[in-house]
Amino acid sequence: MEHNIVSRILNLARDPNNRAMIVQDQGCLPGLVLFLDNRDPAVVDTAVEALVQLAECKENQPVMYSELGLVLSLTNLLANPLVGEHTHKRARRVIELISPQPSDWSVSREQKKSRAVTLQIRGLDDLSCRKQVEEQLLSVKGVVSFTFNMKDQRVEIRARQEVSVEAMCAAINATKIMSAAQVVRTEDGKEVVLSFGRGPAAADKENEHAVRKQLKYLDDDDDVAADTTKAVIRAEDAGKSAGWFSSIGNYLSKSLYW
């Protein structure tokens, strides 16, 4: 089913007249990002080919570059020795097309209003647990997106400044089978895990204040290790009633061709 859907997007993207409309759709571009993490190499290759077609449209390039998880997922593909050469070439081509010129570098408005937080989640062992974490994070108002690293049992969250780490940890701890703690980095680069207990009220505020004098949040400038076990979820899309998958299906049912 996944290959059928991504193939339809590719067929639409081959027509230059459709490319801007596809990227403007709320579900297609985030869906293609998720397809890059698919276990089927044919699905991944088709998704990358579709992205090449979309990136050929100059109007799409800044939108695609700022799409959460796209550049990271493409970089992960390039670092994965199991990915075919054709897919590597296409991934490199997409990055070349959408990357801004040095004079065009800027921080998006959304990034200025948000921050990155890394949580270590004990018990994040399988897809069922990941699904529960997704649902819990989507229930926290102000969470923008999150990226899973199943290998290290971590989730990297982008949230608005007003969202507390305690609230995000409490949402995950409410599952009763998993517990979350924040990963922070000291000035000498060492990682420290801060536990907030089973709820916001259980956090040791004085200890947190003392520790944070010596620690800094993992921010946007930190290098992200390439890991093909990651998958990106955009909260505002995943929170819709039908989710990203249905959104793509709805788009494909529109009368571009039929």
C-alpha cells in the first residue's frame, strides 16, 4: 500500500504544473519524509525520486528545506551503506537543490519561537510503546514535532518556549510503563540525564535550578548523529483526525488527474 501511494505522488510530481500544489498540501511533504524511513527500499527510492521532482520547482525549495526532518532523513540515507547508489545520488540531488545559498541562511520564524529538547525514555522498546509516546506528546499543547531514535531510546522534541520539560515528561510517565528524563549537556560536552519524577509536582526545582547553571540545553547547532532508526512526526499533522496517511490519500483523491 505504501509503495502504491508514493508511486502516485511521484506520477503527479512528474508534471511540473503539479509540483507547487503537492508541496502546498498539508499531508504530502510530511508523508514523503516519513516514507524515507520505510523498511522497503523500493518505497524509499520512489519517495526520494518524488522529492527530486518536487525540488526542481524553485518555488518549493525554501519550503522543502525548512520541512522538519527532511534534510536529516536525507542525510541519514547518505550515511547508510545499505542504501543503493541510485538512491544516494537522488538524495544528494535533493539536498543540492533545496539548500540555500550562503547569503540566504536564516532561522525560520517557527524555529525562533521554539526550542529543542531531548528526552531519554526508559521502556521505549517497540513500536507499540512508540505509538503511546506519540499519542501522549500530541496531547501536550505546544509540541511542534518530535523525532524518534529507537536505538538509543530517545525522542528529540521541538516545542514552543512556554512548554515545560516537566509537562512533556509527565505525559510520557502517564503511560505507567515508560518513564522520561531530560538529556542535557555540560559545557565540556558530557551528557547528564535529569529526572523529573512521575509528574511536574515531583520535580526537584531547587536541584534543577542549580544543575542548569552548569548545563545548557541541546540546541539547533548540535550535530545530530546519522541514524536510520529515526522517524519524524509533525505534531500539527499527526494530530488531525485521520493523520498524515489519510491526508495523503485525501490529496491523491483530488482532481489533479482524476
